[in-house]
Amino acid sequence: MRSRFTAFARGDRDYLLDTWHPDTRPRELDLADDLRWYRLDVESVSAGTPFDSAGEVGFTAYYRTPDGPGTLHELSRFTRVSGRWYYVDGKVG
């Protein structure tokens, strides 16, 4: 989760697409040039241990745009395939 946030903050499209599960991954990913991610608060974690094949992470991410600051609250789902974790999807709320 933290590595994906860092990739969003750096604008690293390749990493984001590479860590997105192939069943839900978009073909292209547009990242807003005027949006700056600067803080991540992980609020909940469910499963996701070395013995699990799936997990969820609840978080709040903070950003700034020319119009001012904002937040994104999401419950993200991850799955492990061949020992590697992939982002599946998230519920924004």
C-alpha cells in the first residue's frame, strides 16, 4: 500500500500498472499533473499476512491541487498471486 502511494506521489505510472491485478488493471492510467499527494494514513488492515492470499487496507490519502487541499478515503483490496501482492480494487468513501 505504501509503495503504491509513493508511486502516485512520484507519478510512477509503470509501477502502479505493474502492481495492479491484470483482471482489474486499466489499459492506461492518467495522473493529474496538478495534483500532489503528500500524506498517507493507514487506518485499518485486514489479513494480508504471509499466510493469506488476500487482504484489505483502509486509508486516507491527502493531496493538494491548485484549488486547495483534499482527501481520499478508500478501502483497498489486494490479492497475492505467486507470492506477489496486487491491488484489485477499492471502495471510495
